[in-house]
Amino acid sequence: WLTKLGDRTVRQWLRPMLTDRAIRHDTIRLLRAANKERGILDEITPRLATLETPTLIAWARNDKVMSPEHGHRLAKLLANAEHIEIDNTRSLVPLDQPVELASAIRSFLKSHPTTTA
């Protein structure tokens, strides 16, 4: 799927990490922390059921990295989730279908108005 993005896009994403020492440092810290805390997902997953905030799960229908089943499972874990699948996209919905994703988010937000002041 990376080849579909094109070398230019991948280079743009990686350039800050390769050229900025502070970003590279933060990236290394993030990767080390993620590796150290491998069980964190198992630890926090049961707590998802207590999250009552309306949540939109927008998943790529043809995702080859994270299968659509993962999106369905995540939606089932959340108490108040709405799950949609976006067509004609792979893993990076915001890049592949930005207009459709923005439309889905807009519709979701209209149907779930906030009550904050």
C-alpha cells in the first residue's frame, strides 16, 4: 500500500524525523515506550466499555493492514459507537477519501450535538 502513496508522500512524512533532531529524539522515545509497554492495550481494552462519549469509528473497507473486522471489534467494545466503512480506500482514509471522511464526520457531529458551554 505504501507504493500506492508514492515515494514523495512517504519522504514528506519521514523528512521531519530525519532532519530535525528534536523530532527524531521524540520519535525514538515514543517507539521505546511503545515497545516497553506491550501489554498496555490488553490493560486498557476493558475500560473502553465505560466510555460513554459518542464515538465514530471510520474504517477503510479494503484495509490490508488493519482488517475491517478490527473496526467492527472496536465498535463493539465502545458503549456508544457508530461504525462506518469508507469505500475506495486502503489504510489511510484521510488521504484516500478526505472528502467522504469529512462528510461522515460532519454528519456524525450534527447527529451528536455537544452540551458543553
